[in-house]
Amino acid sequence: MRYLYICNTSTDCISKVNIDDFKEESKITLNDKDFNRIGPHGICEYRGQILVANSYSNTLSIIDAKKGREVDSYFIGMHCNDVVAYEDKAYVICGDSNNIVVFDLIKKRVLEQIPCGNLPHSIVIDKQNKVIMTCNMGNDSISLIDCKDKNNVKNIRVGEYPTRATFTVDGKYILVCESNMGSDYKGSIGIISTKNYRLLYRISVGNSPVDMYCDEKVCIVSNFGDGTISLIDINYYEKIKDIIIGGMPIGIMKSGDDVYIGDNYKNLLLNINIKEESKKIIPIGGEPTGMILI
């Protein structure tokens, strides 16, 4: 049995959804005695635990997945947007200080801060090549940091207001959500070679793309501005189709033919079967954003 864990930013909780029955089984409430608002935004898994980056309380929450409750919370830095875990360390991006805070998950303390670009919005890690990547909305860039040598940082210019970047499964390419947020232009997915970090292709998608899921064959993009998702064939570098789902889609995850999308406007979780284009909907918490499937 697999579960989808979803950050509900405006209601300070994590939804646990059974994807077999497509039912919300519980809500995990986050608490902090020093803050009225928590703002869970980014999420990842670590050794049977769930790590949550909280934008409003500037903290990292640690959740016991089996017990279904928060067990610890630690101050990290201003405006925590996202988190990844690697070798018993959490790498948390702080949007207001433009850096990555490295937190030791064994000793429970901050180890160091690594500068990245302006207003980092998302972070991923290529564990095979030991490279961390942030997507920086403030200066239209991505930052690549060598895990072995933190001083080895590459900053690469991309399209306007990038919101999410990820490595392809084979590690040969980087896909970047270039949102063009606030403009009259549609967003795009930039495809960059990891050999020379040059832009190879730019594929037009919907209005204000903010998140994406990528597997060996397809990249699926959530377009916040026009209530659609875009399907891209990453082997032929072309858009397959757009699917209208409504609302303001943000977080996105895929399992088999089923795509799960959080609607940030109506506070819903959608299950779209991309073959049949059928749709199921359940209500969850307020402003669903980051999600993981365990």
C-alpha cells in the first residue's frame, strides 16, 4: 500500500492519502510554540521519516511516518522553501537568505550554509553524481553544487522565473520549468545538457508552469495560470498534449498512468488517468503544494 503525503501550506498540516483507495486517511498537524503559522511547503523522505520545510515558521519538521505525527522541529533559516536528504543530512533552501542550510540529522544541528542564486524555490539531488541543484526565481538561474566540494558551484542562466528544475533519470539532461510568471507569454520547459550545460531545446507549455514530474519517457508539467497539465515526450523533445483540469494546479506526482495534482485554489487533490483522461477529486487541506509518494 502506498501513500501520498501533501503539504497544506495555509492550514499547517500534512495530508496522508491512500492512493489505492484515493482517500485521505489522516491529517498530520504541525505545531510550533513560537509561531502562529507554520506554512509547510517542501517535503522529502528520510529513513522512514518525513522532512518538511516550513516557509512561515522558518523551520524543519521531522515526522514519524508510522506514528503519523511530528516528533521534532528545528529552526533553520528565513523562508524555508524546500528540502532534500542525503547521507544523514538535510539540505534546506532559504528563500530570503539565498542559501542552502545543511542540517545534520544525527546530531540535530546546522553544519554550514552554502550560497546559491536569488530566491531559491526548489532543490533536488542527483545522488549518483552527487550534485545538488537549486532553482532560483530571483535571478533566472539554476545552481549546481558538488556534494564533495561545496566550493565547486556552477550558476547557469535559464528562462524567466524558473520554479522547478530536475535531472532526467539517466542524468544526461536537466529540465527547467521556466514560468515567465507575470508576463503575457506562456511558460516553457528548457532542456539543458549536463555535459556542457548548454540549452538544447525549449518546449512551450501552459501559462505559469510551477512544478513537474519526470520519468524515463515523459515529463508532466502543472500550469498554475491556466488550469492545465502538459505532457512532454522527453525522448523526442515535443509536447504530446495539454489536459484541462481546472483550478490552480501546483504540486504533481505520478504513479503508473495516474497523475496526482494539488489544486491550490479549490484545496483539492485530483487524480487524472492520462490514458483515459478520467478524473477523480477529493478535498484536502488549504493550498496543497509539495508532495511525495512513499
